[in-house]
Amino acid sequence: MKSQRSEVVDLFKAFACVLIVWHHLALYGPMSDVVYQSAPDFIGMLFDYGLLAVEVFLVVGGYLNAKSWIRALTQAEFEIFSRVGMRYQRLVIPLLAALSFTVAVTALVRPYFDHPSLSDAPTLSKVMAHIFLLQDVMYVEAFSAGVWYVAIDFQLFVMALLCAALAHRWQTMTRQGSVIRKALGMWMVLTLGSLFVWNLNPLGEVWGTYFFCAYGLGLCVGSWRSSGFKINHRILALLILLLGVVAWVYEPRIRLAVAVAVAILLALYEAADCRPLPRIKAGWIQALSNASYAVFLIHFGVSLVVSAVVFTHWSESVPANALGMLTSFALSLLLGAWLHTHVEKRAPSWQRWLQWTSTFAATCAAVMLLT
């Protein structure tokens, strides 16, 4: 079987990255407000459906994490705290770098660009909440778009990892059955709970349980081959479809349909033994997939700069604002690639976390003192 690195996963991540950037360009304006006059259907589609990219990220994230844990689960030891710490570092170090940029940009453009998309000035509580991914739980305004997703990703990772650790401990005690099946069973229970209970309460969006239905589908597909079940992945795809239909009848949700569709496609890809697909193998897709998280983190700060320039000089020009949106997208890709290469790609450590935490805190303190 091919490794977990695949053209299909790269394509999903690259597509979701592009979609979420354009969703935020449409959502936060003011460039999109002007372009809407000439292209209402396009801007409306991005506004209404662009956030569905999150479901793609969630399913793919669960799928990749399950793949990465399978071999470790069969070992004598399954370290949980080091994995949690490593995940936190990988998420937060590039986040703090991007937030340092966004906070500084927000302060610089505020005198010339009075717009609701600008966050309020930093405070100590906001700074601490962002460092520890607690801004939504504490009902603190985020400094940038999409920060909520980083916190949810970390919550989901910890939930799934705890299940894996419990399964490993259970297996160590009983020495019977399959540790993969035990972990898969726990993930399936949480997935069903999310599908039919937690995901139906909009007030629960600050918690990972709300999103576990999509993440859990990815976990199940990613661990199915190693679970030893006689049912192949084509049947698994059919079971996921049936589960999706039942959940849809229970409570229709378009985000559910997207998550189910992505999980089915991954299951069918697994059924084909993850064979290479040359038609979708391209260097730029892989590069965008690699940098997708960094692009996601940096694009809001970039859009603030471009929006401020366009708003100041060509606030009513449709061509200028359309070009501004394209420029913002292109610059987001470029700066995202830089952030990925120089920050995200480097080996995470608590020393680097402390360095970027200090940079972020110093940036916020400077803004607080100067405003």
C-alpha cells in the first residue's frame, strides 16, 4: 500500500485552502462589498458555502492522524503527553508568528481604514487566551479570522489521542483482541454522539465535540484497513453513505453532506490501495497542500493591508477592488509559503514556542502602549 502521502489528500487540502481564503475575502470586505455589485452570485456563493472547506480539513485531519497512530498503537509504549505537546507546538508556533503580523498590521491600518473587520486593541486577557487557544471558550474576540479552527483542531486531536491511549492501556491489561479495533470503537462512539447530539447544538461550536462527526469519519477511514475487519473499503463507503442518509433525515445539514462525501472518496481511494493518480499529481498542488496551514493563518493579515490600500484610493472602483481581492489571494499564497518554510517547517520545540510567544506578547504590548 502507498504511504499516507497521496495526491488525493494533497488535492483536498489545496482545494480547501483556496476555498477558505476566498470565503474570508468575501465575508470580511470591504472589497467584496464593491465587487458584489457586479458579481453577486459569485460573492454570494463564497459567502454562503466557502466555510464548508472546514469539513474537508476536518475529515482529512482525522484520516491522517489515524494513519500516523496505527503503528504506534501496536508498540509496547504509547506516549500521550509528548504527542500532545508536539501537536500544540506545531499548531501554535506558526499561529503566534501570523498573529504577530496581523496585530501589527491592524494597528498600522486603523487610522486610515475604519472597518468592522478590524479587531479591538489587544489586552492581557486576549493575549493569554490566544497563546493557550482559549479565546472562544473565554468568549474573547479573536485577532484574526479562523483562529477558532486552530483551537478546535487541538481539541479534536486531544480527544482522539485520549481514545487511542485508553485503547492501548486496555489492550495492555487484557492482551485480547485488537488495539486498533478498540480505538476505532471509541472513535465511532464519539462520531455517532456528535452526529446525532452535539452537532445539533449551535452553542457547542466552541468545543471539539461539535465537530467530531467530520473528524471521526476521517479517523474511521484512516484506521479501517488496520482494524482487521472483513468488510472492505467499498462496503465501508456504502456504510458511511447510509449513516449520512440517516443523519440527514434526522437533521439535514449541508456540512454533514460534505463531510460524508469526503469520507466516502477517501474510503474508495483506500479501496483502490491508494494507488498513485498521475492526473492530479502536480508540484504546485503538493506545495499548496504543504503550506495550506500557513496560508490559512496569514491570509487575514494580508487582506487587511490590501483592503486598506484599495479602500483609501479606489473605494468605489469595481475593477480595483476585484484586482485587490486577486492581489490579496496571491500575496497570501506567497507569504504563506514563506511562513511554512521559515517557521512552520522547522522542528518545533518549547524554546521556539517561547521565542514566538515572546514576540507575540511584545507586539501586543507595543500596540497597547502606542494606541
